[in-house]
Amino acid sequence: MKLSELPRRTAAIVQAVEDQAPNDAIARRLRELGFVSGERVEVMAAGPIAAEPLLVQIGFTRFALRRSEAARVRVRPDTERAA
């Protein structure tokens, strides 16, 4: 599942950030910001127009991401938090 598809207030774990092109600067920056395998992530809110941008929390930090940026982040549900 992609981060852009994750329902709001649902915990997930980052699996990978996928490059859309060779030397993808946006994917590289997402990894630098902490979107790395094993990190817990959650979509906190979505903007009023076309649900953009997404307010995403990773760790204790929140970022505003475009849907196209969030689509680069592959996640899986956080089953430990759901139980």
C-alpha cells in the first residue's frame, strides 16, 4: 500500500521509498527526512482541496506532503498498534 492511500489516523510501518526515476531527488529527500524502513508513520489530516496536502507524522515530526510525494512511500499496516 502507498502512504497516499493510507486512511487518516491509521498507523503504518514504512517498507521503502521507491524512486520514480533514476536519481529521484524527492525520494532521496524523503529518506533523508526519516522515511526509512521500519519507521512508524501516520496520516494525520488532509487538506481541503482535493485532499491535498497530506499532514504526515513520522516519529515526533510532522510534514506536509503532496499526494505524488506520499505515493513514493510504500507502507504496511502496523499490526502491533492495531491489536
